[in-house]
Amino acid sequence: MEKVTIATVAERAGVSRQTVSNVINTPEVVRAETRERVREAITSLGYRVNQAARQMRTGRSRLIAVRIEPGSDGINGSVLDRFLHGLTDAATLAGYRVMLYTAADDDHEIATYDDLLTAHDLDGFVLTSTHHGDPRTSWLAARDVPFVTFGRPWGAPDTHSWVDVDNAAGTAAATRHLIEAGHRRIGFLGWPAGSGVGDSRRTGWESTMTDAGLTLSAVAAVDGVDAGADAAARFDSAITAVVCASDSLALGALRARPDCAVIGFDDTAVAAAIGLTSVSQPLTEAAARCMDMLTELLDGRAPATPTQLLLPPSLVVRPPRRR
Amino acid sequence: MEKVTIATVAERAGVSRQTVSNVINTPEVVRAETRERVREAITSLGYRVNQAARQMRTGRSRLIAVRIEPGSDGINGSVLDRFLHGLTDAATLAGYRVMLYTAADDDHEIATYDDLLTAHDLDGFVLTSTHHGDPRTSWLAARDVPFVTFGRPWGAPDTHSWVDVDNAAGTAAATRHLIEAGHRRIGFLGWPAGSGVGDSRRTGWESTMTDAGLTLSAVAAVDGVDAGADAAARFDSAITAVVCASDSLALGALRARPDCAVIGFDDTAVAAAIGLTSVSQPLTEAAARCMDMLTELLDGRAPATPTQLLLPPSLVVRPPRRR
DNA sequence: TTGTACGCGTTATCAT
DNA sequence: ATGATAACGCGTACAA
């Protein structure tokens, strides 16, 4: 099992190393016949480019990086994991590999960018969990590092490409579903105001209710089953259904108000397991579109203005059953 | 922001490039005074090694690879995700980065090894989901590629280092807990025989029951809530408690036998959410130990014989509540 | 502590 | 239009 380099291939095919390189990178400049001969040599020898050597010359690594949440557990943590799965698949298809990193906060994350860029020549980043006052995007933009975010730039101008899920459309669909089922007193159990995602989810419910001429009644809680149950207990007793900002909250609502119809958000494993109707984010699709946008940037064929894409979620309706 | 290479540092410190390299890699061969001067130059210039250049010379990338399950979703999928989180942290601490890949089956995975090794000079692998007749370990071993498995080499000799969780101890603890609570008719709801993990989990229950002189009653189902419910319905009606091989099955058992005490396995988010007592795997610990073993191999300071480590799981007891 | 060759692919230049 | 030659990128192994 000798080491196969571009020189081995060149010798076998009876051409120069340069020609082999051309066949790999710019095949159109090589005569068809030569090209074929070289390609045969490549496959018969099982040649593969040495990424380190290529990278040293080109400064590009064909590597992208994504953060993995440190201790992410709990019900909703799985959402980003599912996104990560999709991204790995999409990256592989596009000829990139995914490198993971963890970061305790935005500053650590930026320090990690610096390290990954200088030490590993990372080609690009996919950012998740965007939030108000996010310093990461401006840091990357200032250095002309290609990146895409999964999540809108909350409270900042759309100066980069992003993909997001239309949270408001999700809760709107949930609310409509309940209205069609005959419910009139539909509460909303959400997070404290201030988070972009949470506020959007509330908006979808609120506008749908208002359009239908129905009365609003909302309570808020930090995410979690217990907090959700406590909050749900504060709804006025006329409520017959609840739209929730997460499956965790939905679980709490179910416990506090077993008489109510409840709809969750994220369609987590918990929802599937207990037969909870929930809004499902198209995470695989989102990951694929992020990768599309990123490869456009990396290949220099990105449109002049950044692209924004808002994907519609879907409502996964599960028949109520005795719990 | 000029590009800072080892030459820049050498010039600033008034030494040769080689000395800078020595300070970085074998500081003990450099006189203390010189070492300090070089270190100052490194920090003041913000120098970082170019991994590609280093890699080209050493053939090592300081990269390890782990598979991420393709569409892994559902209740139990999160287990490997949690392991992955821990591994990323541990790898970072050890100065390695984690590269992800997906693979549809063992053959694809082996093809990916080949690619990662030749193209990216991957230093090592952490394998998960070991199983009977696993072809991956022998492929890697035949090529002297450093690797560690999270999971025993089921049905094969212990020729490599591995970390695993003592599944039998987990179900044994669950069973003892139920016995202490006064239960005598304790059933086991597991997977079909043949999977190493599933068989271990059954063994822990079985031996504990036998030691206590209690009667055995077990049913099996493929993993899943519905299948678990169907299977649990087949228990004889005298059963008052059920030990399950997974939280999914436990959920099924709860549905089919709401009168029974049920204990699950894996302590997933679902268990936490619905207050299900479950056996918890020390996944962060397992990941850290895997990384320890792998770095030993990579640094050439591994013991002559491979290391095996069986970690004890813990029982997370949750008070029963009305469901 | 230093000089120098080396790893491997790509870019630039030159020859046909 | 094709192909060959040479230089280059950056850190490290080895000998001096």
C-alpha cells in the first residue's frame, strides 16, 4: 500500500503532475483523451488529494464549522441536534466536512472563530441561536468570513444571508386548527417577552385570534415543564385550548389543564411519544438551504445581495388519547 | 493584519525558525531565557501554527472523527447526541477537533474512514453503536488506525480499548429499587434477543429477580412506544411493576399498564418530562474516558494491552405522579 | 541552536 | 491549446 501522490498518478498516466492537477481542478483545459487516461490512473491507483497540501497552497480547507450546544439536553435541545444532522448530510453532498466546536458564550465563540480560521483555515461557518445584539455576525462580517445563520438577525439589518423558520406561521396554523375544531377561548403559553423566536410565536397566535375576533389570554413562563404547569394554572378557567411556545411548556399545560386541548412547538420526541399535536420545523430543509447559501458564498457565485429564506413549518396533528 | 508565520516569530525573537518550532513542540530542549523570549513574541504577534503545514510534515491532523446518526430522531436518538457533546468538549480540552460524518451502514462507514484517512489524515476515530459482527473495528485495526469504541466488541475478543456502560447493573439497580418498594411480580419489557445491549439489560433484571427468588416474566418488542404498549399488554395481569430496556418501551408500558410502576432506560428528556424513573448513562464521563484512551493511543503512551472500562449507570428516581 | 531538505499540490511561467 | 518546469506555502526532522 504505497503512498499515492499526484506524482504517482502522473507517472502512471505518462503526463506531468501539472496535467493531473488540471484534470482534477480544471478538466476543461485538458484534451479529452488525456483526461480519460489520467482519470483511469486516478481510480486504478485509488488516488485522493492530500487536503493538507492543497490547503497550504489555496488557503482553503473544505471545512465548515458549527457549534454544538455544550450540555444541551432537555426536550428542546434536540432541535439543534436535528439541524446538525441535516447539515452534516448537506455538507457531505457539497464536498465539505463539518467540524464541531463548543463555546460557553458569544465571546468564547468569537475566540474560537479566530482559532479555527488561523489554525485550520476554516472556509465558513453556520451560526445557530441568533439573538438580539449578537456580536458574532459583525465579527465575521468585518473579516469577510463567509457565514450563514440559521435564525434571523434579530433587531439588526439583513446584511447577511440567513434561513429561518416562520415561527408566527406555525402558531397561526396551530391556532387556526383549534378554531376550526370549535375552540373559542384559546390561550397562549409562551416565554417572557424579549426573545425574537418567542415573540414571533406569540404574534402568530395573537394575530390569528384577533382576525377571528376572539379574546386574547396569554401567560408566560421560562421554558420547562414545571414552570409551564405553574403558568398554565393562571389561565382563566374559561380557556378550552392552549397554544404553546414549546413542547416543554405544552407538557406543563397538559398537566395543569388536563381538560384543555394543547398544541406544542418543535415536534420533539416527547410530542411524538405522548401523542401531542405540535408545530414541526423543517430542520433538514433548513440545513440544506443553509448549506446551499454557504456554498454559493464559498464558490463566489453568491448574488450581490444576501439571500433570506423563511421556511414554513407544518402542524403535526395527533389524535388526542387518554393520558 | 499581516500573516504571521513561524518566520515572523523567529525574526521578532531573534532566533531561527527551528528554535520557535522547538519552543512549541519540545520546549525542554530550549534554554529558559530563549524560550521566554520566543513565547513573548508568539503571544504579542498572536501567532498560531498552521495546521496544514504541520500536518503535511507530521502526517497528523489533530482531528478525530465521529459518526452522527443520519436521521436520528425519536426518543433514544438523543443518547448519542449527548455523547457527542461530551466528546467535543473532551477533545477540545485535549487539543483535538471533532469532525463529523454520516454513514448509511458499516460499508459506507468504512469507505468514509478510507477517505478521511487519506484526504484529511484523521488521527483517530471514536466508534459508537458497536454490534455483533462489526466489520469496522477489524478494518481499522488492520491498518493500525488508532480508535476507541463506545460500546463493547460484542461477540469478539477485546483486542482494542473500549468504554461501555454496565447495562446489566442499570437494570439490576432498577429491579432492586422495585423490590425494595415492595414489588414481587416485576416484568421485563425488552428488545428481541440478539442485541448485546438489549440482552445485557435483560440479564440485570433476570439475575436480580432470580437472586431474590422471584418469578420471571418477560416480553419483547422492537423499540417504540406503540410496540411497547402492545407487548406490555401481554404481561400476565399479576405484574405490578415493569423494568424496560428503553424509555420508549417504558412509555408504551405506562400506556398499556397504567396501574404498574414502570422504570425506563436512558433517562431521556421524555423521562424527565413525564416524571418517569429511568436508568441514566454517564455519557459525559464515557465520552471523556474515550478521549483519554484515544489520546493515549495517539501519544504513543498507551499501555501494551488495550484498556476496557465499564461505567456504572445510576438510577434517577422520580416520584410517581398522576398522569 | 541553526541550516537545510522535505512533504504535496497549485499557481505562474515558459515551451511546444 | 497542451503540456512541462519551477517556485511556493509553512512547519518539522535530521544532521551539523
